[in-house]
Amino acid sequence: MTRDNAPDEMADGTGQVKPHWRRLQSSLFALGHETLAERARLLDQAFAEEGITAILPGEQAVNWSCDPIPLPLSASEFAALEDGLARRAELLELILADLYGPQTLMAEGLIPPELVYGNPAFLRPCRNPDGIRRGRHLSFYAADMLRGSDGAWRVLADRTGQAQGIAYALENRRILARVVPELFQYQKIEQLRQYLEVMSDALQSQAQDGGGIALLSAGHADPMWFEHVLLSRELSIGLVESGDLTLRGGSVFLKTLRGLQRIGVLFRRKDGERVDSLELAAGAGVPGLLDSIRSGAVRMVNDAGTALVEAPALAAFLPTLARRLLNEDLRLQSQATLWLGEGAVVRTVLRDLEGWVVRAATDGGSPPVVPMMLSTAERDDLAARMAADPAGFAATVAPTPSLAPCAGPRGLEARPIALRMFMTFDGTRWRALPGGLARAMSEEDALAGRLPRNAVSKDVWVMADETSVIHSPFALATPALAIRRTAGDLPSRVADNFYWLGRYLERLEEGARLQRATITRILRPSPSARETSELQILIACLSNVRMMDPEDASVLGAGMLAGSVMKAFRPNGGMRRVLAHVSRQVETLRDRLTGEMHAVLTRSLRELGEKMRHLPAESNIRALEVTSHLTSEILQFAATVAGLAAENMVRGGGRLFLDFGRRMERAQAIAAELRQVLDQPGAATQPGRVETGLRLALELRDSVITYRNRYLGILQPAPALDLILADEANPRGLAFQLAAARELLREIAEDGDMLLLAMEPLLQETRDIVHAVLQSPDQMAATARLPPRLRQLDLAIADVGDRVSRRYFTLLPVARSLGMEPEPLRGAA
């Protein structure tokens, strides 16, 4: 890749600014270098806070950025590109139909068999030899292009598998318009929203027998998860993973809490070889999905095997194939490419290796090798591999990409540009996104390959033609939708994720409360005997919830305790682990959270993660104080999440299971915590230990003020236990959690359901425990005997949570015990 004779995107051959750049150039000069640099910084910040780079704390950042200077295209140039890409897409559709059908092109010698049978993207189970098929192979298509030294655009790579990157283009436009609005003044630019309507209608037109539409993703671990979330939201379709789907009678259904929902179209956004675990990659897809596609019960767009024609070597044969299949020459040429498996072609390339870009013959996703950027030893090694296996390589003439102005640290700088455009078949013709995704490349950047996670991108403008007519997307007749207000339509996997988000949030909050109470006592000078006893109890509680190592539980020296407490906030510590769990669940649920809620959560999680990473060393005299402030921030974060859920989430569905998870986790924590504070050595004979435990339990339940207002500070076991266990009006008490969980279950369970019935004995047990202590002649002694009973209550609550998980998340049948039945709770019927 060289800059010699590189064309200029902004200037014509005489050095004059091109007409469609003139207004933009005036706006850039009006802003000035310093303002542009500041706007570039604000763009990066916006992407980090709410866009593509908003990822999990502690994971490698996605260094995607948008240059503040867009790349404009004239209306006439865009129209020519759209026409050329439309014919190219139609050619690729015909090639796919033949290679997955009669394969006459190979029989005629127009396509070498090595590029088909040796291509891992050729999925044999997708072939239909009789040539009869329903619908198209290709509905979405993208192409990577460079403008050559002659001023003509040429295709460097075809993207027929998933045509990724539309979401990045949409985000570039949205954020650039907000951060640098001056550039958009006095400009007539084609809008992008209409293209989303075209995509939506294209999917609707392929729906089978009224079935729903869903975007099939590999999940939040996929590097393109951001795009999956945004597209599903913008197109108003479901976002599903393979585990969410099942086959019944040959049709595809989405598993929801209330049953199965029919799916008619799957918008594929995962590798084609991973869609069916029965006929393709084992364990990676929906068993039998390909058979359902073959029968016409469901449509997949694009088809699973469409990445076949991304093979770089195929570009060498497209001119001949266009004349054979379209009866015309290619309107948009490829960058000159040779397949080295033909005759003496490899010797031709090896004579001047630095003049070529070398790529794997069949893998369109692999990055190319630029020999001129290699050392002598590396070039020799590459040449040896090419000579040994020439059929495995394709060589493209080293391009001279055009240059466009970019904002740099020292002002404007010219950088090579690659352009990706996106096409959709609307049922009648191919339509292009009136824009695209441009990349400003450095010298060592790959010219093609998968969309990079680290790139400097540009918003692409298509300047509106003054005489153009805006065409609305064709309308489809769709049946009227019935009004639905059910919580059970939530996919089971999503409900499970919300449930565990609630549990992890509660664990984070519970850990912070214990840590804060512990640090407060460590920081007190000359602690009293009662405070020392409380500290011992708190250490045991922290150890029980894995926020402190068990071997540290016996350490009483304040200095050593400080290190033990802070260890939970260090890498691999308990608080860091729980924070990571919360972060993963938030990212998994990105498509189910409002933009505001997701932005607040991710920003807060990143800030908490950063503060944990930068806590002072234990030797710093203020280390514990800083850590105490951090626990307060964690508690504020938990309160913020609760408020956001209450005000931003529809009652039911995701909020239901988020709240249910929190209630069940808190209920277990209360039972376990109370058992821990009462289960102290000598408690049966030393009432003071029981009193200390009860005081601490009230503090941890944030109920000290309520108790004081009710009982004027006179501590007795029965009233304290009533507030902690049996008072359904105390939001920090156990009965409140159980009653709330019961009401949440009523929204999805039928009257008389065994799960609902299981909640009543738990609530009755809380009342029975308080009543038993109240009636005892020695309340302190009766309280000291409660730990085994509280342990049993804890296990019973956990059992209800497991039954909910089996019923609604894993969709397993009700478990049947072949051994002894569990011992019933005291007081249970």
C-alpha cells in the first residue's frame, strides 16, 4: 500500500475542491484545529460512555473511534456504486444457487472445485442438488472498496455471510450529529432511517405463515454483540440465541415462560456452520434447524452457507462468470486478483512479491498479508509457503487507496480510506444504505478481513440530489396485532439472566454492608469488649459469604485485618468477582435495558471497577477509610439500580425476575446472617452474646432506627426477631422478601400452583419462630437455640429458588425424589 499517485477524495485532478466537499470544507475551517481536536476527544468519550466501547469493566477495551470529519459522496457517484453493487450481489446470488444446486459452473470449468470443496464455508448439508428451493440465498450484502489511482472504485472483498457493520455506521451518524452539529448545518444529506425500514420490510416479506422474526446471535461473547443488540432494537425483532429455540413438528419455536412462540424468519448473525448442532458443528446450534429450513417452515437470511462466495480467489473468476450468468461485464470491478492454483501464476506473483497483497484463497475473513511490510525473512517464509501450496493462496495487486482528510493531533492529515457499503434486497430490487462505513487506515492496517474492533472510522455522507425523489419503502399488509400485557412472553434465557442479575446485585450490596460494618469497627480506637465480639461475628459472616479467606477469620490484629478486608477488593477478591458477575449480566441483557438504564449501569460499573483497581496499598494509613467510602458508593449504586428498575422497567417480564432474584437472595442472606450472628460459642449460657448478635443483626438489616422508635431502645429478643423475620412491612426483613416474592410469582403462576403454595409455609415459619421465642420463659436461651431452625429455613428458601429455576429457566420437569423426602418446616401443614 503506497501513497504515490494516490487520488485525493477532497480535491479533483486540478487541485480544486470537489463540489460536494465545498460546504463541508467551509464548516471545517470555521471550527478550526483546536475545536476539531476537542470534538474528536468528545466523540471518543461519547462512544466510551454509551456506544460501541461501552463494555464490561476489567475487559480489554474496544478502541473504536469516529473521526469528526465525514466522507461525503456525491449523489451521482453513490447511484453508480449502488447500481454496480446491485448487479454484483445478483451475480453472487446466482453463483450460490448453482454451487448449492446443480453445480454446472464447476462442471463447465468456470469455478475450480478446490475453491468449493476445499472451502470450510461450503456447507454440504445446505446443498439441494435438484435446484428447487424456497426464496433467496442472499438478502443482505456488503462490499469493501478502495478508490484506485485512476479514480475508480473497486471491490476488495465481498461480504455475503453476515454483512456486518451497519450498527457502527448508524452510531457514527448519531453521535457525530450530536457532538459536531455545525458540520450538518446547510448540508443536504440522505438520511439512514429509511434504510432500516427497508430492512424491516424485507424481513417481514419472508415471514412464514405469520411466524415471528428474530435475530439469531451467538450471544454477548460475540465481538459483534453491540450490533446485534442495536439491530434487533431498531428493527423491532427479538434477539435470540440457539439455546432459546426448539423444534416441534418441524417448525421453530422460541421458548418463553408461558410456552412456545412460532418463529418464521431467523436473521442470522452468527457463523453459518454453527446454526445446527445435528448436521453441522456439534453443540453449537439448534438440532434439526437445517431440516426445518429445507422444509420451508422457517427462513434464514442470509442462508447458512452464503459465506462460500467470500472466498478471495473467487474474484479472479467473476468477470467470466458475469458474462456467463448476467450476459454483461461487471459494472463494478474487483481489485485485480489471481488465484495461484492455475498454471504458472504462482511464479508470476513470486517474481514481484512486493507488488501484491496475499490472502488465503478461501477464507474471506482472514487478514491479508502485505509483503512490502514484511522483513526479508518473513517474505522468504511466505514465498516458500506459497510455492509449496499455490492453490491455498490468492494474490491481489497492491492497491493505492485514495486519501481523505482526518483530524490529527497536529491538524488535518491525509490518510488512506477504505469504504464498506451495505445492500438489502427489498423483494424487488437491491437497495443501498445511503451512507456506509469508512475506515481511515494506518500503513500497517489490514486492507480486508473481518471488521476490526480497533479502528478509526468515518461517517459516510451521501449528498442529496436537488432533483431526487424520496421513495418510501413498500408497505406490507400485516394482520392487526392483539393487545398483550403478559409477563410470560419473556424468553426463558432472558428471564434467567434478569433473575441472576438481581441475585448478584443483592450479593454486591450485602457484601458492601458487611464490609462497611467491619471497617467501621476496625477504625475505632480501643474497641470495647462488645465491639471486639461484633468484629469476630462480622469476620465470620464475611468468611461465610466468601468475602474473606477462612484462614483470616481468626485474625484479630487491626493491621492484619485491614489487609484481609481489602483483599476482597483486589483482583480475584470476593467483591471484584461479584462486580464482574453483575457486569456480565448487564451486558448480556443490553437488548432488554433502556439506553438510559444501560448507560447508567455501565458507567457506574466501570467507575466502581476503576476505584477498586486504584485502592491504596494496605500500608497507606488512609486505605481503610478510602475502602469504606467505596462501600458507600456500592450501596448507592444498588439503590440507583432499584430506582431505575422501579421507574424505567415495565411491571412484569424482566423487572419481575430482576426483583424476584433480589428478594430470594436477600431472604437467604437474612436467614443465613441471623443464624451466623446467633451461632456464637457460649451463646446458650451467656445472654450477652445473644444480645450482641441481635444488635448487630438490626444494624446489618438497617433497622436500628425503626426498632428504637418502636421500643425506645430496650432490646429484647422477640421484638427484634419480629422486625428482622416476621414484619411484612420492613423492606429489610425476611417476611417482606417472602411476601414480595409470592406476589411476583402470582403474575406468572396459576392459583393453586405448588410454587405459590410453597411460599406460605416459609412465611408461617417466620411467624412461628417469633411466637416461640415470645412464649418462652427465657427469650435469650430460646433465641440461642434458633440457628439450626434458621439453617433449615435458609435451605427451604433455596429450594424454592431452585424449583423456580427448573420451572421457568431450564424448562425441566418437576424433580421427583427417589429417597427420603426433605424434613418439613416446623409449623408447615
